[in-house]
Amino acid sequence: MTRPPADAAAHTADLAAFVTASPSSFHAAHEIARRLQQHGFELLDETQAWPTGPGRRVVVRDGAAIAWVVPDGAGPTTPVTVLGTHTDSPGFKLKPRPTSTRAGWLQAGVEVYGGPLLNSWLDRDLALAGRVVTRDGAQHLVRTGPLLRIPQLAIHLDRQVNDGLTLDKQRHTQPVWGLAGDGHADVLAAAVDGVCEADDVVGFDLVVADTQEPRVLGADDELFASGRLDNLLSTHAALEALLGFEGGDRVAVLAAFDHEEVGSESRSGAAGPFLEDVLARVRSGLGADDEQSRRALAASWCVSSDVGHSVHPNYVERHDPANLPVAGGGPILKINANQRYTTDAPGAALWRGACERVGVPSQDFVSNNAVPCGSTIGPITATRLGIRTVDVGAPILSMHSARELCAVVDPWFLARAMGSVLAG
């Protein structure tokens, strides 16, 4: 056991701050833009004309953000390198009629978002976070403190619970947030308290968020536990890599999409037009015609980064017996014969070379043939843009839990490898 290097500990401490500031995808996109603006990036409006030529810019669309650096000397055929991630996480979203009463309790109506480990959300102190839109058309970011809890049934009322817990997504996942009384109470009013009046809210996108702060733990402080590591870990690493980009012969891009956990099919998801729109406007600003744009794209790369599975010591049989990536062993290169991940031989060479240049260890990940493989924004981005793409990530445990676990060194390793890709 060895205490993580100081740089790795500092990186993970900043990741903790990033996660804390980003309880929803909307908060994450705002935090990306805020941090970039502090380092000289210009925040652009999609409805306005954009500046041309070299520069450092960022644009936010709902819960997604795309940022880029156009280096000096860039021209119509300058290729791009995209670091692609996502800002959303599995969990619960508040329903349109948010408050109900049952058996003397106030409950919040929530809908399952994506594929969370439902049992991990039980008996946790939960908040609401996201955006609301008021009658004047203004959008407001909101977040509460501890407000909600999904209480588990006591073992005295279910003596077989430890033989197998089964949760009905409708009946067993509705949180309580107070006691029903004679007065009117509404969870939406609690969510917007101090920001606006509940009667002025005409639309909202609010999700449930765990309020427990990220924390370093374990022998020699080697482990890091947090909510939303899937996929704020990759988003933060890509952000740090972009901030460290000092220029070169490529346009460096961070594309942090929303809605990956539910298929990416939205205006702010990887299956939507956001990245294509931004790249087209950047290319136009460099004076490219259609043929030059296609030449540039053909020479470009996308590194799709999402967390992956570390080997689980209690379930080793669920992993491929010859490929057992471990937490602390460095980033993983994701490979799948059925193109659930996009990695091919050129992509593997690109990634391994990037890791070697900065002394970062690398591991391969491939699924057990009997266990279905997940997917990422990688295949979607490659399909939509025709861009060469490689899938990578950091190994974690408890993926899709309310609180996930990784090694302190791996987010730092991932950021360094991403920076190496951008540097070429």
C-alpha cells in the first residue's frame, strides 16, 4: 500500500469539488462554463454570431457543454481532437404532479431515470436539484439541502428481505419528505424557496441527488467514494486536459453531453446535432468549404471517455477471466467485438501511445461473453460524424449506485492521458 502522489490527491480533491457543485446535468454544464471562463474562455450564445479565428470558447446547451481551443495557425483543414463525456447519471426525476399524501406522509412523485441500482438509494438523505423556468422565460438553477428519503421496509415486516430484495419501481421508490397535515405543502415550493415563487414556475427539470459529500477513504487514503462518478469523473478529467492544452496542430474540443444514460437522443445528447453544429460553426470561422470540412473531419479523432468496471473481488466470475482491470491500475481501453465500444487497432495504438508518453499505466477491458456489454457515446458519435473514435475510461466499483468507488490515482491518470492525446 502506497499513499497516492500529491498531484493525484489534489486532482481528486478538485474532482470532489466539481461533483459537489454538479448535482444535476444543468449544474455540471454551468460549472464547466464557470471554470473555463475563469481561465479566459469566452462564453458564447448560440443565437448570436460567433467570433472567428484562434481563441478559447465554450457554449452551453441545456445540460450539455462544448468547449474548444482554436490554436494560432489553424486553417480550413485543421483536424480536431474531441474528448467526449456525459453529464447525467442514473437516478430519479421529479414528476409533473410532484407531491402526494399517503397514510399520513408527504411523498414526492419521481420517475426512474436510466438504470440506477435502486437499492443504493434507500435510506439516504436526498436533495432535489436542476432547473426551473418562470413565467418571464428565465431559467434558474436550484438545489435543496437534505429534503427526501426513500425508507426501506424494516426486516421485522419482511423476514426474507436478506434472501433477495425486489423493489417495484412505482410502489417502492417514492420518497417521503414530510408529514401530511392540514396545510398545503408542495415539494416544488421547497425546491425553489429563496430563488423564485412556486406559483411563477411554469416548467421544471429536477432530479434527486445524494447529499453525502465525496470522501477519500481506505488504507493510505487510496480510495475515493462519491455520487455521479459516472460520468463526472471523465468530464472533470477532460476539462482538466483542455485547460492544460497549450496549442498545437489540432483544434482541441471538450464535448460533455447530457442524456447518455437514457440513449442520448435529445438536442443536448450525443445522438443530437450539438457537436455537429458547433464543429460546423468553428470550421466556418476558419473559412472552410464543404470539401475542406470533410477532409478535416477525416483526419480527426474522438476519445469517448466513460467509467468502466474494475474487477469486483466478490464477483470475479462476472468478468472476463483473462482481462481483469483493477482500480489503481490506470485507465482502461474498452474493447467490444460487437461495437458497443468503438475501439479498433488504430484507436488502441493512439491511446496506448498517449499513455506511454506521460508514463500512465493502461489496462484493457472486455466483457465476459455471458454478461451483456454496456455502451457509451462513442458509437453514437462515430456514427453521426464518421469520426475515428476510441473508447476509454477509469475503472470503478458500484457503477450506477448512488455512491460509486474508485482509486484516487485513476482520475489523475485519466486526465494526464487525455492531455497527452490533445498534445499529440
